Amino acid sequence: MSRSYKKTKIFGYTTASSDKLGKKINHHKFRQATRLALSTGKEPPHSLNAVYGIWDFPKDGKHYWRNATKRDMTK
């Protein structure tokens, strides 16, 4: 693995290494809201974004970095 590097120049906006925690919280809240809506007879949420905003994730999205050096591309 010492020679592995990224193939695309896409990076997260912050230094967070993963969105795993945000995705876990998002899916939990979505399932919870769906269960609550079905038990009360209301319409369940149609998407994950209806319950939890994408800006609440640790990385806050991704961007393409055109001038990335070879050192930036290492994993």
C-alpha cells in the first residue's frame, strides 16, 4: 500500500477523513421519521435530505482540485 494514490483529484472541504458518522446518523433519523409517520398515518419522508441536511455531514461536500500535486494524491 505504500505506492497507492488517488486516481481523481476530488477532495473533501474539511480535514474530516470520512462521512461515515454523518451517514449513520442520517439513516437512523430517516428510519425513525419513517416509523413515526407510518404509525401516525402520515406520509413518510420521500428522501434522506428531508430529514437531515447534507451540510450537517462532517466533510461539507467535495470539490475538484485542479492543481493537486503528486504528494496530495497519496492515500
